Amino acid sequence: MRFVVVPQWQGSPSSRAMRLADGALAVLGDLPPSATTLVDVPTGAGDSLGTGVHRLSSVLAVAEALERELSTDDSPALVIGGDCGVEYAAVRHAVTPDTAVVWFDAHPDLHSPKSSETGSFSGMVLRLLIGDAADDLPTVDRVPAAEPLDPGRIVLVGARTLEDAEDVYVESRRIRTVSALDLAPEDVLAAVADTGASRVYLHVDLDVLDPGVIDGLLDPQPFGLSLATLIDTIRALTARYPVVGAGLCSFGPADAISASDDLGSILRIVGALTSRPAAA
């Protein structure tokens, strides 16, 4: 699996969002140079393009650049953000109709542009991938077209901060969820099996972890997964299913020393995501 680093911060709602760029670059320093590409991110915040989605022009410019980079090579990629908005292009590029998207994240990222109170792209990226909010945000068509994501092929793992609109949406679209409470890898394997998929895309937002595991989180949420549980679950998935791609997002260290303290744990997750895949 190759590595594509995207130090995007413009999709985040946090006042400390630029730390996400620092976090992506910190991880970059420990990746093999021969297998790693860095995607340029605009220095400016960007414009909403009249949509109410903050910094949308920069987010879409990055999505287009990421799609171009991913299209240069057919091998699966681990896309390292930055904020979760980088997954818009990454998932669209990688996912096939027989793929389940396993979304390890404290937040489901299922707002629409109309329901979001923050106006952040990262908080609506999964909803946009499903395609239900496309009429509210037609400018996303700048990114090359892909089939909408089937809600029946999504498994939310560890989501524990759902706002009312997202909760209603999860119920209405019957999206599978696996609670962080007493989670075992077998629970996630069973949920993926229920989707009928034969491949997986793995999205990991580091805030799926308990705040005691990683310091560099901009929006830590209590009662998350342990590092061992996350890694064991990823390894169980990669042992059973071919991985078409993966994303790792939301590392926002306060400074270089803090980044160094967290990198050991993060690189263990990288190792799990890039472990030898199951045979197709």
C-alpha cells in the first residue's frame, strides 16, 4: 500500500484546525519516502462559494488534486490527513459496489449543509459520499463523478457523538453501527458480513480512540476505543477482506514534542492498516 499525505485543515470546524496540517506532516516524517506522496494544500482558508460550507473552495481544490494523484497508480493508498474532508476524494476513488466502508470515528460525519451548525465540510463528508446532500452542494461535482455510496454498505464503529439530525439520518437510512462500549473485533466483522460486501475501505479518525490514548486530538470524546482494540479490529478486517484503500485523519498535536509522544501509537495504527491484505 502506498501513502498519500494531505495536510488539509480547511474542512475542520476547530479554531485550532491548522494543527491538523502539522499532524499530517509529523506522520509524513516517519513514512518511507519511496512510497509516499505529499499533496499540496492551499495556504489560504478559501471561500464558501455561496454555499454556507466554510472554506469550500480550498477543500474542493484539494479533492481535485488528491483525485489526480490517486489516479496515477492503481495500487491501494493510505490517505493521511488533515481533517476528514480528505476522505471525499479518497473514498470516491477507491470504493467499488462490493465494498463496505468501515468508519471508525467518534462522529458519524453525516450532516447535510442545511443541518450543520458549524458549516464544516468534514462534518458532512460521509453524507456527501452517500449522495443525499448533493442538491444542497452542487459544487462538489467538480470532483470526478463516482457512484454514490450505498448506506447499506456502511458500518459506523465507535460513533458516540451524534447530533439529533445525524441520529435521525442513521435510523432512516438503516446504517449499521457498532458501539465503542465493550467492542470486540468480532462485532465489527459480523456487521461487515451483514452488508454482503467482499472488500473494505477503512476510515480511521483518531478521535475514535479514548482521549487517554492520544493527546493530539482537537475534539476528544470520552469512552472511546483502546489502542489495542482498534488495532485488533483493523487486523481482523484485513485478515478477512481485501482492503481497497484507507484513511487516517485528525491528528492535531499542540507542538513537536507532543507529536513525538503520540507517533508511536499512530504508527502502530498505520502498520495495522497496511498489513498484508486478504487475498481477493
